[in-house]
Amino acid sequence: MLDKIFRWLLTVIGLVLGYALTGLFIKLEFFHQLINFNQNMVSLIAAYIICTLIFGIIFYIISPFIIKIVWNITGFFEGTLQKIPTNDIILSVAGLIIGLIVANLFISSVSRFLSITNSTVLSVIGSIISLIINIIFATLGVNIAIKKKDDLYNIFTFLKKFGKEKKNKTDIKTFSCQPKILDTSVIIDGRILDILKTGFVEGPIVIPSFVLEELRHIADSSDSLKRTRGRRGLDILNLIQKELEINVEICEKNFENIQEVDSKLLKLAQVLGGKVITNDFNLNKVAEFQGVSVLNINELANAVKPVVIPGEDMHIQIIKDGKESGQGVAYLDDGTMIVVEGGKKYVGDIVDVTVTSVLQTAAGRMIFAKIKNSQDKAV
């Protein structure tokens, strides 16, 4: 349908062009000598009709080729633009506009100088210089905007975050309803369900669509261990939606120009002004660097564990050898690992140990101990 419309439009353009060119040809001295139009009005009308029809027919015949070329050109530009992220296109246009504004501010002063001279040659030179300056500054604007896009994004993020922080200072209710975004690892872990049941976490729980997609891929994995973990994560999500009264929302927003799920999570947290709930140590560090708030459930678990101090006695069972020579390893009920110096020969036995030191990290707590009173294993 569009091809037919364009074909007839081109035909009309051909007719108009033929009529206009006929008027120009008639003014030429050669045609006046060939035909005396002033005395032969019929010849004049016939010339207009014939030339107009000829150009109309020519444009009607060649219009399919013109339309095909136009579609090919537009298809090329459309395909090229599809590969460029939308943010980059917006920044390029903004840089182009700013570059042209700066160029025209500079050109205005040159134009004032050239207008004083009243010289035709200088006016032509001035027009050429103006065109060159516009091209240079427009190109500079686009290049600078693209090359500095990360810095510009950071500035916009900072201003957005600053505005939200300022708003939160005056509106406590908005801060208390800050959304919590679930990471894939924390869903598979399962402890988030028990934490939400306690009511310590407020605000709507946001589950991104790309996290659901990742869980589905894990649940469909050929590896039995991954498949079990993925299905466990989906079961946890179903329990969160069915058993809890807290508001749970599925966020369909996706970031096509970002590949990694962790990066998408941090970007979504910046857009929504929320916090990411995770137990991924590396994601925690990256979020801290980007200024995104994170709730790490491993840190929460470590915070509520019983406090153990050096010199305290414990009654434990050593279950396996340690990495270093002579070491034994035991575990508390909450999963805390205890490394016992000289405990290798007591593997399988229940012994009394004395705590020597405690190592606390974001990934967990590790207790170092030694056999109390240097007791010997009975032979």
C-alpha cells in the first residue's frame, strides 16, 4: 500500500517538475528562435502538456527503483540504530544539539564582522566557514557525549540519588517502604523465606523478571545438582507469594544493553531506589563500589550467632581432618566451622577445646581452638 502511495506521489512530483522545467526552457533564446510562442499559443500549450506528461511518465516508470533505493537506505540506518543502545542515541542527539548551539554562538560573532565589510566574496567565504564550524562542533558534541557516557550516567545517578536522599529526609514513610530486590542466590538459599516470616524486612519484595528467567534456566539444566537448586528456588518463590502477607511484585523491567544478571540487579536497584538482598560476597563488594544498598543475609546470620570469645571452653565432636598438618575440623549447630590445632588424632571423638581466636568475615565466622589441657587420645 505504501509503495503505491509513494509511486503516485513521485509521479505527481514528475508532473510538477516537467511543468516547471517547461517554463524555464521557454525563456531560453534557442526555443524562441525555434518556435514563436507569442504568435502560436497552441504550440505553447502543447509544449507544456507534452513536457509535463513526459516527466510524469518517466517518474512513474522509475519510481519503483527510487522506492527500492529509499527502502534500502532506511533499512540500513534502521539496522544500524537497532544495534546502538537507546541511551547512547539519546546522548548522541543531546551532544549534537549542544555542539550546534556552541557553533552558532561562535558563528554569530563572525557574521557580525563579515556584515560590516559588505563584500560578496567574504559573504560566500563566511557561509563556507559557518558550514565547516557547524560540522566540526556537531561531530565534537557527539564524540564527547559517547566517550564520556559513563561519567554522564554517574552524574545523573548521583543527582537522582541525591534527590531521593533529600526527599527521604523529609518523608520518613517513603524511606520505610523502600523496595527489596531479591538476588538469584538468596532465593535458592531459602533462608530468605524464614527471614521474611519474622517481619524484620519491610517494604515490597521485588522479583525481577530476568531473575525468574535465570531460575528457569537453572531448573532446566542437564546437571542434576543445578536442576535441584533451580527447582528449590522456584518453590521458595511460590511459598513467599502464598504464605506471606508482605507485598510481592514481579518487575518486568529489563536492560537489554546489560548482559550480566548481577549488573542488571544493581541497575534496577538504582532505578527503583531499592536495596538488593543477597548472600553473594562479590556482588556485595560491587554494589558497595557503585553506591547501591545491599542486605547480605550472611552478615545477618553472623550478627545473630552466639558470641564466642578467646579462652572460652567448648564441647565438640571432631569429624574430619583439617587442611594443615595435624588439624581437625568440627562444626557448631549453626554451621560455624571450628579448626582445632592437634585435633587430627581425635577425629570421630567428642573432646573439650579452648577457643584461641575468632575470624569474622562477610562470608562467615571461623573459630580456632586447641585441645584443652593437651589431652591425649586413648589408644
